[in-house]
Amino acid sequence: MAADKADPRHSVKDDQYKPGPQSPLQKKVADFIESPRVEKTIIFLVALYCGLIFIDVVGTGPESKFTLSDGAQEVMAIVDLGILTLFFFEIVAKIFAFGYLLYLTQPLY
């Protein structure tokens, strides 16, 4: 067993490619991101975002009978940017917690 640790082919770089969280901070972020509360929040945001896109498409079409005021369009743009920013930070947190290769190559269940 001690011979495995002394193997010259093993380098510190190999540890970068081990799947899953390695540091305590990565484990805490992984536990947070995978918590049921965060998962349910992300699902709610996806549904909300779908609704906003639907309203935006219906409300801004050239032949639309339903139109949005400039103020409503501005609020929707701000909410849209906020939700996309949260999705971006979710992806960054998952890549940090699970590693780049594992996050992008893991099957979707």
C-alpha cells in the first residue's frame, strides 16, 4: 500500500480530476446547492421564468391584442436579468462544488 503513494506516475494534478467535492468549502457548497429548499427554489424560478417569457412573447408581438406598458416591460426586463443572474450563480456554484469535468460530463439521471 505504501508503494502506491510512492508511485512516481501519481502527481498532485491527478487529484484535480477526482469526482465530487474535495475541500470542506466545496462540500458545504455542494450540500447547500443540493438541499431540497434550493432545488425547489430553482424549479420555482424556472416555472416563473417560463411564465415571464410567455407574457413577453404574447405581450410584445406585432399582432398582439394584449400589450404591456413601458413600465411593465421595464419591470419584466429587471426580473428577467435577476433570474438569469441567479441561474448563472447556480452554475458557477455547481462547477465549484463538483468540479468542471464532473459537472459537465455527469448524466442527467
